[in-house]
Amino acid sequence: GQNIDQPTEMTATEGAIVQINCTYQTSGFNGLFWYQQHAGEAPTFLSYNVLDGLEEKGRFSSFLSRSKGYSYLLLKELQMKDSASYLCAVVYYQAGTALIFGKGTTLSVSS
Amino acid sequence: DSGVTQTPKHLITATGQRVTLRCSPRSGDLSVYWYQQSLDQGLQFLIQYYNGEERAKGNILERFSAQQFPDLHSELNLSSLELGDSALYFCASSEDSTPRDNDFGPGTRLLVL
């Protein structure tokens, strides 16, 4: 199967920077997504990486290294509302064109 | 508002029963994806339809089936329900056969008693 690993939980304080890592199996890789999900709500799109490098979008950035099977989501100037689950998801050729999700990282931001 | 709609929002039923969940994709989107999210399993891909045809299949049980109609809305049928089927069921849609621009609906919360 396509294992996608990310830490289960992370904590940080308001105003800080946090990096959430994701590792995945490289065979058949066809793109990587990051989503934010608040409890009981639908995932919302944060970023999409298909080429190596850093994509910056406001307070959020996402990095991809295809050769290492590694991505991270960087959240800057943390706010309380950033407390949520962050999901790493990969598109694999073998899985057709659907997303395979990691189990998510629950981020708790405290004041 | 993503434009993807799902009905019903909540559903409570009993073991052994059958239910149908409905999804309408964003206007212009041809693909519909179904996902199941339970506390212990996380978000699991079930099945994808593209322009009426099954495109990809994930961890979908034989008791579950889906279809996409000519107007592109989709239905997920869950039968012989078990307690473990209690979960959030999300539908997502995308413009073409890839999920690059996909967006999720609000989900249907299913509780099997």
C-alpha cells in the first residue's frame, strides 16, 4: 500500500512558526496536497505540489522533495484559529486519480 | 461555499438497513469522489466517477456501491449497515479526471445504531 506518515499531534504558541512533516512512498507519485480540517467539517484546500521546491501562500508554505518522498507544511504567525487537523494527501498512479490521505496531524495553538 | 452539496447532512439508522447518500458536484465538474472518515481510520478514499464512468476504486466494501447519473450527480448506496459504518461521508468533485482542483462537500454524518 501507499503509506503516508505524519506526526499525530503538535503543539505551538500564538505567533510562532510550526513545520508539519509528511513522508510518503515515491513509487507512482503524481502530486501532493495539504488540507486543513476543523473537527466535524470538510477538509479545505491549502496547497498542491507536483514539482520540487517551496510554494508560498500568505502565512502558509509547502515544500516538496520528490526524490526523498518528503513534504512539509510551514505555518507562520500562528493564530488560535489555526488549531485544526492538517492532512497530507498524495495522488498515486496506481490508485487511479484519487487522493490517499495520511491520518492527519492535530495542531493545538495556545496563547 | 465550495459549490459541492451533499444530502442529507445527518442520518440515523439501524443495523441491517440500507441508505443512500447524494452528492451534487460543482457546476462544470465531471469527477466525483467519495470518502469515508471515521475516528480510527482517518479519511479513506472509496470510489471515483468521471463523466458517468467508474474511474478508480479504493477501500470500498462490497456492501457499498455508487453511481454517477447523466446530470453528474452521484449517489453512494450503503447496505446491510453495521455499527462500524458510522462515519462522516464526504463527496468531492473536480473539473477533470484529476483531483488538482478538487473541493469537498460538507459531508453526511451517518450514525448506525
